[in-house]
Amino acid sequence: MSDLIHGGDLISASVRYDIPIENWIDLSTGINPCAYPLPSLNVNSFQRLPYQKPAFDEAVIRYYGHKSFLACSGSQQVIECLPRFLPALTVLLPEIGYQEHRHSWNKHGYECCFYSADSRANAVNIIEKRLSEGKPFHLVVINPNNPSGLCFTAKQLLAWAERMPKGGHIIIDEAFIDLSPEQSVLSYYDTFLQLDNLLVLRSFGKFFGLAGVRLGFLFGAPDLIKKIASHLGPWAVNGPAQDVAMVALGDQGWHVEAREKVQQNSKATLALFTPLIERLTFNKQAIRMSTSSTESVFGLFSSWWIETSVALTMYEFFAQRGVLLRVITERSSSAEFAGYSLVRSGIIDKDNSVVVDKLQQVIDEYILTLN
Ligand SMILES: Cc1ncc(COP(=O)(O)O)c(C=O)c1O
């Protein structure tokens, strides 16, 4: 599976399948297809060095509710350097989940071990067991998990943070939490402030649909934030990104509408895929679906466990027709999923009839190939 194209890499996809970039339906990421409309930008933002503007800081504090943060060029930037600021301990990570976490801890020489991210019961068992052993370790949680959809309540995560043996940190990647912000650990203001072992990553690009501006945040204890900020240097976030974020983060009317619209688009995308998934399920070639957000909220992507050979054929069939899906190469250790891979799809804009019709057509054609 090594030559699958990475999420959102339409440049490689267009070369490999000889389809112009603008003709693709990109379902390989969880980026909101209905992006925040860009405000007109002041030319100074392009011409001056991007020192962090007080108005940008205020907008961030108002949206996320916390003062102790650092802004970065996408949360990926912090994921890459975070391990170098934490004690050298074993790290417990989700087996399936945004793999840049695993790469980064490995790169920094940490010993990594894993909990299963396809069943809450399994994950809780393993995490609880580690906590009860009393030996310090770091814990990484992607909440909700991309791509498995597994999520924990904020209360559960805060309780774990309180019980972490001294020296261990809990890193919560909330890249997809904006759809249900009340589920963020940041919304538990007082508890969060008391915990100096809790680090929270947030991503601007997903919910606001503006992944290209490269903006993300780390929230945590002031001393650690200061050290990492000093490592990133003075201009981690470019001027136009700050200007766009100032407006977007403050636009509460858009936040409400966008959440509703993501729900509708998510349901519409699922409705298109349902006949195909039902057919695969009937053939015993698909077994379970998960969505990217917290209980009963439909999110920015959905994933299905599909027999690996079928998953790869389906990926190829869709790509040859200009629809880019994502097949997750990491395997689950759960016996239930042996021989299956996760196929993930982002969402479409249900009001874009060209996209809806094309996706419908590709799905129908694919169903015809199934016996
Ligand atoms: C779970 C998760 N965390 C973090 C990131 C990094 O996002 P960004 O660097 O755009 O904030 C991604 C990107 O896909 C992701 O899926």
C-alpha cells in the first residue's frame, strides 16, 4: 500500500492519473469544503514582518478561551518539535491516528507503545492499566480520532490528566473538535488551568476550511509554551494568516451556520455512499463505519472498515475517475479488523450539483462492478 497518495496531495494525483487538479473531487482530507470567505487583506500584512498582533491574540483568546497559547504555522509544526521539550519517557499513542505524531516521537528517539483506537473499551483498558502501574509516561490522544472517529469526553481526558504519574504529559490533539467545542478540554477552564501536564493542539485549517493559510495553536502551561515559542522564533504565523484568523475566529454567526452546514453536508455525503457501503456489508466486505465527531454529531469525514483488497480496488477505481479517497495504511491489532483497512472520505458541499452528480455517478458505476 506504500504508493497510495497522501491526503490532499492533488498535485501527485493529477500527475499519476493524468487528470487536471481542478477536475478532482478531493475527499482525501477532512477539510471543510465550504471555507470561511476570505476578507480583503491589508497590503501591509504582506509587506511587514509578521510580529504577532495584539488584535490577533485577542481573537484567539476569545475563540479558544485561554491566554496561555502559542500560535504556529499549523499544529503540524508543533507536533514535529514537541517531544524535544518533554522528559524522555515512554509514549502511549493511538495505533491508528494521524501518523505524524508517531513519526515525531520516533524521530526524537522515544520508545512508543500503542493503544487500539477502534474501540473505546480497548483504549480505556490499556490507558487505565498504564495509569494504575504508576510509572510516568506520556499519553497522546487525538480527539476525535482521525481516521477512526474514536472520541472521549473532556471529563474523561481531564480525569486521566489528573492521574498521570508525575513527569508524564497528556497531549490532546483536537484538530477536529470545532464542530462540538463544548467537548474540548479547553472549555473546562478552571480544571485546565490547574493541570500543568496537559497540552492541547488545535488546528485552524479544518473547520474554517483554510488549511493552506497554515495556522494552528498549542495551549498549555506558560513555561512550556514560552520555551516552544522561543524555539519557533518570532514569525511563526505569517501576516495574512493572522488577518484572516482575526476575522474568522470572531465571526460567531459563521461558526453557528458552518456547524449546521457541516452536519448537512456530512449527512448528504453519507447518503451518497450508503448504497455502496450496504452492498459491501451485504458481501461481508465492509464491517463498520465511524464519523469524525463526538456522539451523534456528523463530522468532517467518515471512515469505513473495508476488506483491504476491496479498499484498494475502490480507491483506484475512484481515483481513475477523479475522486480522491484515503485508504489508511496502518492496521488495527483488533482481531475483528484483521484483513480490513479503513477507507476515509471527507465531505462534499451538497449544494454543488456538479460535485454531487459526479460523485453519484462514480459510486453507481462502482456498485455495478460488484457481484
Ligand atoms: C488529527 C490531526 N492533527 C493535526 C493535523 C495537522 O493539521 P494542521 O497542521 O493543518 O493544523 C492533522 C492534519 O490532517 C490531523 O488530521
